[in-house]
Amino acid sequence: MTLLDGAQAAAAAGAPTAPGASQNNGTTSTADALDSSVQTQHQQPVVGGGGGGGAGVPELGALRSHVVNTLREWYVLASDSIASLLDGRFLQHPPRDLWLLGRRYVIDAPPGEQSWHVSYPPSVLSDFSSLVWCTYRSQYPPISPSAFTTDAGWGCMLRAGQTLMAQALQLHHLGRGWAFAWDSPDDADMRKREQYIRIVAQFFDDYLPSSTFSIHRMAALGKQFEGKDIGEWFGPSGTARILAGLARQAQLEVCVYTTTDGVVYLADICDEDEFRPTLILVASMLGIDGVNPVYYPFIQASLMLPQSVGIAGGRPSSALYFAGFQGDELIYLDPHHTRPAVERREDGRYSSADLASYSCSTPKRVAFSRLDPCMVFGYYCGSLESLIDLRSRIDLLADGGVATIISFDNGRSPAPAPPVNDAPEPASRQGGLLTKLSASPLGSSDGERSDEEWVTEL
């Protein structure tokens, strides 16, 4: 029986929906518990130090970064290989289905090929390399008032959050599956290239107004929101709050809504007569020492949703960005690679080589059993129909017996966060968009994909 069959049977029998994050037997903690749990596992660097290898010897700094990156690559590869060998996954035939941010790919591995040796088709590599990859940087202007000119060793969760935010902006401005030839004179390609550059530039490492989500702004807001000094490690819920705060300050087209109890209060998002594109960030703790296996199906299903923009999580003490999965392994981008900050060009014109370090063409995998339980799930809803569809799909999962970490409420949050936009809040939230949300039948879709196409046997 597939998950869809189980969901339909449960709905027909009038079975109650599975509890959301606010009713999941205490496995989802508060924001403070989320961040403190990862904080205690992560070794703190000395606050107030810094330096990216010395301004006068950039070659030495680059060499040091290369050596550190190479050693870390070897260590991660060795530890993952040993874990896979102990689990017996090396000897398994690789699963056929691979999911990447709501897209399904079928991997036709030759008979006898083992999981560790699987190669990906060009379609997967092209899709994966289109993701904006935010990593440690060095040799950028000091983050005031500290002397830090690199975030190596403390900024990995902020970088994972940047990567998640970048996918939401790509989905908003370029859609899913966009592609362009960098040097093409075609008008459509030129527009896409210019938009892509504007998106990436929002994550450049400086204080310029266009650097909306720079490490400088994130660290400064972290001091204001979280009371953390520059150089301290951030947790997932704190990172989500920082992204929301920066989006509000810049008055972006995309609003950012955050929740730490798993409940999305629709009255906090929807105005009477207007819906603004919204990124929903759900910070959750899915276990104690590791992820409770009961949540594995939801993590997989979450990355199958067309609204998914990934998950910021990681291993203990090592943040990663998860973009998809294959079988019992998550596919990720690793921010722990230190690269020189991109030099700004006054004319705003960049070549593909200039921004090559924001792209990765080598998917990596990590087993569910090795994950840290603290995560931030991201869902981008570009329209009211997309929000309705997301709610329907989450309800369908809950009806099918999947332990979900997100639920929806038509009301307003008991202690509302700052509104997702700066417009005055209406006196009543009982009509307009909320009426449409409440009246939408289970399983309604925005036409992108039917339930049968995205729900697989989990």
C-alpha cells in the first residue's frame, strides 16, 4: 500500500489527523531549547579574533584554506564511508528514485552496481549545480565591531540559512528548472543572468545595501536578536529569525514567516485582500541525540513537495543544507569550504568564473541516522493557491499516519511575531483570503503536480 492509499483510506474512515508539531509528545522544543541543544555540542571559537590569513599575504591564506578544505573532505569521506560500511549500505543496490526539491529523477544503475559507486545522470547534476551554494568566506571587510574577516569555524549554520533563502529567491524570481547560457546574446538568457546575479549579490560579504543577507548583516542582527557576539555559533531557530528580520528590514517582495512550535497561523500571513509571496520557516527538534526514525518519512515527504526550498540542518556540530534524498540518505551542500570573498564590480557585471564558487556539481550524501535533530524546514508559497496546496498535502500526510511537524491554524498566533509586512493589520481576519483557505477541499492543487505523482511508498 502506498502512502497515498493509506491517506485516502484514513480520510474515508474519518480518522483524526496525526498531531502536528505542537502535539507531538514533546519532541519539538521551544526556540531556546533548539538553539541551546546545538550550541552545547559546538566548540566555540575565541570571540573577537579573526583574520582571513592576513591581508598582506592572500596567497598564504588561499593555500591554508585549500589545505583545510582538502583535509576536511578526506575526513568527511572517510567517516561517511566507514558509517556506510558498518550499516551495510555499501553493498546495497542504489535506490532508483532520487528527489531534489520536489523533482523526481529515476536513476538507472547498471546491474550489480553498489550504492557507494552510483553516478548521477546529467539532468540531476544540472539541477543540483543550479542551487546557490553559500560557504565560508575569507578576506572580506571586518565584521564591525570585531576583527573577523572570515566566518570559518562559526558561520556554518548562517551559511546553510543563506543557501535556503537563496533557493526561495530563485524560486520566486526564476521559477523551478530555470536555465540560461551565460554568454548568450538572447534577451531571455540575459534577463535570467541579470536576475541570477542580483540574487547571488544579496549574499555578498559586505555592508552594501544590496547585500541583504550578508554574513555581516546576519551577525549584527544575531547580536540584536539573540544576544550572541560575533564569532559565536548560531542555532537553526535563531538563523530563521535573523532571515525574517533582514527580509523585513529590506522590505523584500518575499515575506519570511517563522515558527518554532510547528503551527502556521494563517491570519499572521494573509491579509483580507492580498497575499504576498511567503517563505515559511519551521524550526523543529526531531529527537534528542539524533533524529527519531518516526520522522524519516516526513523529512523525505517534505523534500518531495513542490513548495520545498530545502532544509538547514546537519550533523552534530556541523551544519549542512539538504536539497533532496535517495533512499535512506540525504543529498546536501556543505558550507564548510573557505573561499575568498567575491570582489565587487562597480558595473555589476560578473562572468560565470566570478560566481563559480556559488555553485557545486558534486552531490554528497549522508545517512538519516547521522543527522542532528535540530533543523529548519523551508517552504516557499508564491501564491495563495500554492499555500492552499501545501496545507492540503501536509494534511494528507497526517491523515496517512505520517508524523508531521507542521500544522495550520486559521487564527492568529497567541504571541505574534512582528508582521510579515509593514502594512497595518486589518481589524478582522475572518473573510477574504482566510475564507478561501478554509473552504478549500483536501487535496486541492495548484496544478503543478497531482498527489499520485509526488507521494511515493515511504
